[in-house]
Amino acid sequence: MSTKLTTTCPGCSCICDDIEVSVEDSKIKSVSNACRKGAALFLNAKPQSNDGIDDEIDEAIEILRRAKKPAIFGLDNTTIEAQQIAIEIAKELDCLIDDYSRILYGDLLDLVLSSKIPTCTLDDVRDRADISIFWGSDAMNSQPRHLSKFSYFPRGEHKQKGWEFDRHAVVIDLYRSSSAKVCSEFFKIDQGGDAAFMDAILGTLSGKPPSSKELLRLINEIKKANFGVIFAGSGLISGLNRDTEKLVGFMEKLNEYSEFCTIPMVKAYNMRGFVETINDSGLERGEPFPQALVNQDVDAALIVGADPLSDLPFPVSRKLREIKTIVIDPRTTPTTEIADVAIHSVINGIFGEGSVRRMDGVEFKLKPCCIAGGGLSDEAILKRIMEGL
């Protein structure tokens, strides 16, 4: 017998909570409302077995006990509850703990959380935003429902006419991305030209002649907007050479003309949750994980929900082969393949549960929509490691 239910998707940082799934014999048979990433996640989800997991956890505990310079890395694709236990393990081991946020976004999230850069929720965007600027981010590929659900196409409380009349969407990037092909305007900038383009916008706003008709049209949209949002991607931070103070100053100037906010376009579904959780804990992260690897300041790594062997530059990632590695991940990745211990956890939101924070900081609860296999969640595995230490 088939059961239909509504669930929440951990496919990206949009955390869509309107996903409809049909479950039959503990298997997902169909998915509605999900994007291609979310649909693939649900339809391809496989339960995990507990076979051998006790020995794997014991071996992981032994590696961490013997390590003189352990580190914890990842945690952007797991629940807040798992992140909290990982932080307790870091305190117990007196070791560094890090995620991808500093690598990809510098201190952008910290600036947003400390209110040095104004922010808002995606619901505010849907209901109020006149202009959305995707800067160094490609929502159509990273967060496929972003434009349709929040930033461009939807009818909001004060934006009943949607993209046809009420909204203007702009992409600023190095190349014509999938988002650029959909949005109202596209500005192609050179590598490292982000700061200069900010200066051009502010200069034209202050009365200087615009360098092009396209820039003048953008300035007119900014001037007439009551509320605007910049969706800042890792491309923007890279283009600014990680000088986020430039973005702080830019936002301050924009807010002299109208209300403008920034939302970091993080890709991992709970990166925002990790940054908030570790900031609330008061624990110092230590040096960035890639730098620690290069400096040989790590002799064992506990990696949760991440694939640094694929994501980090080769001169950095190859250092993983020189140390002991423990990986907790539902997937099979290049990092799990080279790990000394690979513990396959269940997928949260399908077989596991927990709390997460959307890219704008709004908290959601992931609940299992399937019960099968008896595998353990990241939280349960980390809890057993903590107890063993």
C-alpha cells in the first residue's frame, strides 16, 4: 500500500518543506515539487545496514585516542544536533574543527550573523523584494528552486504581479550562467573585477556618468527599489580577493539610497547552521583545515559529510593520504574510498532526523519519511564516538 506525505528536502540550502513523496514498502516511489537535485536525492536513497558498524566505531575511537594532532572537518551536510556533538568531541580532544564556510566565503557569514552586513529571510524576499542581484552565484544549478520559490517568479504578499512587472533580477558573474539566461539582466565582469564594478555602481549612484546604457538601467532599478537583496556567492568573495570589508562598505552605501540586504548563497544544506552553532558554543575553530594539512598540523582527521579529496586543491587533498582518516557519510566518495575507517550513515530527512538552518538562518526540522535498514545517523555515530572517548 502506498503512503503519501509531505516532507522537507536536504538537497540544498533552500530546505524546501513542500516536497510530496509516495512511499511503498519503505521505498520512495515518486516525488513531487522537488527540483532535479532533490528528486534524485529521494529517488536514489538507499537504506544503510548496521553490519560491522560496531567495529568501525571502535576503530575510529582508537584512531582519535592515539592521535596527537587530530582535526574535525566537514559538518555542513549534517544536522545541528550532530554538529553540537562534534563540537563536544573537539573540546574533548582539544583539536581544531572546521568546515567549508571559511574556504568558500571567508568571514561573510560571521559578518552577516554579527549584523555588520544587513540580512533578511527568503520569505522577506518573496514578499517584498523589488530587485534581486545574484553576484558570483548560479542559483539555477546550486539551488534550482530559488528563483521560482523566493526571488524572481513567485507572487508575494506585496508582489502579486511577480517577475513580469514587480521584480527585477540581475546576475553579475564571470560567465553567462544558467541563471543569467533566465534573469532580467546579466553583467559579465573580469576575474577580480568585482570591486571595480562596485565602485562603478556607487559612482553612478552619486551622479557620475555611467559607463554603459546597461549600467544606467541597473542604477535606475536600484534607485526605484524599496527593497533589494544581494545573493552573495563564493564567486563574489573570490572576486574581491576575500576582502569582505569592501562588501561591508558597499552595502552601507547602497542603504543610503534604499533598503538592501545580503543573503549568503551557501550550497551545503546546513552550512549556516554550523557557523551559528560553533559561534554559539564559543569554541575557537583553530587554523583553517587546508592550512593545517599543508603545515602538517594534523595527524588524524574525522570528516563528516564532506569530500575534501575531491573539493580541495590537489597539493592539499593529497595530504589526506598521509594521515589517518575517519569518514562519516551516507555516500561513497573518493574520500571514503581512501579512508582508514568509512562509516556510512543514513540520509537525514529520508531515514534520519534533526534540525537544520536554511541559508537565511530560519530553522527547519528534518523528519524521516522512510524506515528501513536500521542504519545510524551522523548524530548517533558521533554520540557513540564521544562516549568511547
